[in-house]
Amino acid sequence: MNLFENVGKFSRFLVLVFSKPEKGKTLFSQIIREIDKLGINSIGIVVIISLFMGAVITLQTAYNMLNPLLPDYLVGYTTRESMLLEFSSTIVGLILAGKVGSNIASEIGSMRVTEQIDALEIMGINSANHLVLPKIIAAIFINPFLYILSVFVGITGGLLAGYLTGTVNLADYIDGIQYAFIPYYITYSLIKTAVFAFIITAIPSFYGYYVKGGALEVGRASTKAVVNSSILILLANVILTQILLK
Amino acid sequence: MITVSNVNKSFADLKVLNDISINFEAGKTNLIIGQSGSGKTVLLKSIIGLHEVDSGSIFYNNRDFTSMNLKGRKEIRKEMGMVFQGGALFDSMSVEENVLFPLDMFSDMSEKEKKDRANFCLNRVNIQNSNHLFPAEISGGMQKRVAIARAIALNPKYLFCDEPNSGLDPVTAILIDNLILEITKEYNMTTIINTHDMNSVMEIGEKIIFISKGNKVWEGSKDEIFDTDNKDLNDFVFASELYKKIKKIS
Ligand SMILES: Nc1ncnc2c1ncn2[C@@H]1O[C@H](COP(=O)(O)OP(=O)(O)O)[C@@H](O)[C@H]1O
Ligand SMILES: [Mg+2]
């Protein structure tokens, strides 16, 4: 299937997804469940990668700044800027595209091949709306919190690594993470995070929803979903950066 | 009553349904029989609108389902119950939640009334003490029974079953068949069952429609099957040695 056909199909899918839900009360409880499944369940992985990446950024920066002319606060500053601007939004987005994306594509895909989606339709329920809308809303709501968590954990990771290895002076690091702080960068990253949250949920849902065949095709759809949502995240990253930081 | 009138359906170059017209009667079990791949599932899914037909019409008690928009169809779908081939239970929900689901979505009942209704339906299909198990934790026969309970939760006028006893042992298969027959009588539903199982035909077939390669070849009662001189139907019905013997005796 070519790109344009897919874009058309995806647009029609979104029209179904964003129509009025059958019951508001049901939607609300589903959103809560998805927040737990997609967000709370991802806290572990976000904490682990952020902690280690923060540590590595700090150490790399410290070892590359042996020149005495460079100010000491630069290490903390670099760690903060890396986490804030790029790592906690884009890299965490890519990791979640793998974790959450494959989960969503295989969940919805197996519902398709076992006729659970047909069962919803025959009851008179808009299945795309019922299954996908709660996921999109939940991710757009919870992922910004994951972003903020990642920034804090990353900076802490840098501090711990720098301090424990004796490469960074604690006071300098703390100076650095407060140096030349631009609040708008947080707005910029939160917008990116929300857009990525949409990509991470909508694209895998799309691939899962239109699976034809059996278990093998579900696996294939899940791979495609992860690859394509990752590419879209990178693309959106460039576009949003150009628009928002110009 | 459901009327199918001159329905045609193709997938790309493959013609799957060829000018099919059938009257499915209320209060009866209507059986669509035919070989694997003959078009039974496509016909059933066309009747309920999961496939769009290329031409022809489908009427639910004289209401033209084919020409309706999504909103009109949704109203009629609330009068339908369907038991899918694999059961199609929601595997993220427990047995009880599966049966509660249509009630949650479409009834104005109180929580207690919904629970009572769900338990009534589960009792009706002889499922007790399994409310909190998940579909993966129960046998195939139980899954089919829960699927029936879910399908009848909202008191449907029309019940559809796609190979309800496929993959079940002969004893459980007959139990499921008879359960569907009883429920059909109890609520005077128009029931359509797809099957390729001659045991079902003999057990519960009231009106039988035989399709072969997308054509309706024959229709009649189960007693008439033994006297038919239609070759395709004979080949289908008397494929097994057992039925060849029965034919000789009768
Ligand atoms: N969605 C589809 N796309 C293309 N071909 C299909 C589709 N569904 C069914 N078919 C084809 O239609 C024919 C009838 O299938 P089906 O109705 O499932 O047979 P059965 O009588 O076993 O239920 C088969 O040749 C099948 O390959
Ligand atoms: Mg079939």
C-alpha cells in the first residue's frame, strides 16, 4: 500500500476515533485504566534510562572539559540542557514507542483477528472510538508527567555519577543546573511530548486495527507500528523544533 | 423475520455470494449449511452489516437495513446478538464483565439490576461460580456458552451464531446446539446458525439452507434432506459413511 493511501486511511480512522463516545462514564473509567497501563507502568523504564543517561552525559561532559579555561558549572548546565531539550522528550518518546507502541498494536491487532472488534461493532459500538480514544487521551495526559520525572531523575543521575566518581564538584554542578535557565524550553519540550504521545498511541492503534489474518500478521503489524511511529517522532521533532525554537 | 433479497458480494475478483435470496423465519432455528469456504461466514457478516453487500437488500422485519445510515443500523444492532466462531469474548474482561458489557453500554438499569440480569443469563447457559475467571482460564465449550450469555443479555430479537459448536466434543456440541434452540423458542427470536456439522442439522435444524460456492442450492426441512435428489447436497450430507448408512436404512 502506498503512502498516500495510508494517509487517507489514517485520516478516516481518526474521524472514527474522534467521534462522540457511546457513554461518557465508560470513557472516563477507560481513560483511568489506560493511564495506569500506558503511564504508570512505564515509570520504571523511564526512571532507569533517565538515571543512566544523566550519569553518562555528566561524565562525558566532565571528561571532555579538562581545559581549565572552561567554567566548572558547564557540566551541570550541559546535563540539564540535554535532558530538558532532547533526551526526556525525544529519546523517552522513542523508548515508549517501542514499549507502549508494540503493546497497543498487538492488543488491538489480536482483538481484530479474534473478532472482538466485530463483536463491538455488532453491538452498535464504534469500536475505533471505544478502543483508541481512551489511549490517546491517557497518553497525552500522562506523558508530560513522565517527561518531568525524566528530567529530574536524569539531573539527579548526573549529580550522583559526578559526585561518586569525584569528577564533579557538587557546588559547581548545582550552580550549573541553575545557570541560564530558559523556562520556554520546558514549554517547547512539553508540546513535543504531547505530540509524541499522540504518535505513540494513534499509529500503533491504526496498524493493530486494520490487521488482516492471524497471529503472524499481528506480530508484523506491531513491528511496523514501532518502526513507523519512531520515524514519525524523529520527523515531528525536526518540524516542531524549527517551528518552536526559530 | 429477516429477508435477504438478491444479495451479491465479491472480494476483488472473487465472487463469494451470488444472487442470494432467503427468508429467515422468526421463532425458528434457521441453519445455513455448506462446505468450508462456501461463503457462510461472508453471508452472515453481510446480513449483520460487517460486510457491505455489492447489490441486493436485507430487511429486518421489513425495515431495509441495507439503505440505512450508521445511526439507523446502530438501532437495529441493539436488537441483535451474535455468537462468533471463536467466541470473541473480550479477553481483558472477566466472564461476568463480558456479559455486563452490553448492559453497561446500552441499558438504563441500576448496577444491581445489571448484575442480576448478567447472572440470570449466565445461569441460563449453565455457568455458575465462574464469574471472576477470564476467558483464557475457561474451556472452549464454556467460552461459547459465555458468548451466548453475552449475546442474549439485551434480549435480542435476532440471534446469529457462526459455527457455534466447531472445535467442541460431540457431547458439548449437542448441548450448545440445544441451548440455542431452547433460547430461540423461549424468546421467539429469529436465529441464524452457520454450520457444516450434519449432527447439528439433525439435532436442531428447523429450516435449512444449503449454499455451495456462493450459490443457494437448496432449502427445506431436515426431513426433506433425505429425499433430495440434488447432487451437491447429497454429496455434502452423505459425505460420511455413517450418513450413507442412515440413507440406506431410511
Ligand atoms: N475479507 C475477505 N477478503 C477476501 N476474501 C474473503 C474475505 N472473507 C472471506 N473471503 C473468501 O470468501 C470465501 C468464503 O469464505 P467464508 O464465508 O469464510 O466461508 P465459510 O463458508 O467457511 O464460512 C472464501 O473463499 C474466502 O477466502
Ligand atoms: Mg465460516
